[in-house]
Amino acid sequence: MSIYDNMQALAPKLMDLFKNPVKGTVQEETRVSGGGGSFSKTWANVAGATNIDIVVLPASGQEKLQAERLQTQVTHKIYIEHATYSALNSKQRISFDGRIFNIQYVLNIGEADAMLKAMCLEGAGT
């Protein structure tokens, strides 16, 4: 069995380990014309990425240290099945239950296109 096959098999098991996923929504920044040539920024839900299953966990000390090496901050990691939404990127954020998580970077676990891990900083800023 290849690494790819192993990772494909691991994704559902990983989701099962976290027995209580929450529903979240991926959002991206949009610019809205304010008239007279001015624009304001707002966040809009990404089509096909609303009310999706996500698993939110606090980042470990090691993950926080790794993020510092990349000159960024993380407070949480959010798992999303690749098949649910594969276009996750650092220009987006994830919201659920009134909380906002700004995506710092995204890892495709095992490069297997089975599970994405978004390393996030909680808060409305950016």
C-alpha cells in the first residue's frame, strides 16, 4: 500500500477521532464600492463552503514554535476534509459559533489530498 493509500484511509479515521465536529463557514475578503471611487472591505461566505464539518483544536506548543519560525502566529488548528473544500488558502478565514479564525497557512496532510490542516490565529483582525 502506498503512502497515498494510507493517507486516504487515514482521513476518515482522523475525523472519527474527533467525534464532535462543528459546523463552520469559509469566508473571503471582498471589496465593496462605496461610491466616488472608494471601497470598503467586507467578508463574504465562499460558495460551497458554508456550514461544513470542521474540527477546531488549540495549537500545540510545537506548532506554535513552528509558526514562529515562519514569522507568523497561530492559536488553533482547524481540520477540513479535502473532499469537502479543497481550495482553502491564507487569504480566507473560517467562522463558527461567532468566532473568527484567520488562516495563516494551510497544510495538505501527507500531500494526500485527504485532509487539510489550517493553522489559524483567532480574532477578527486582518
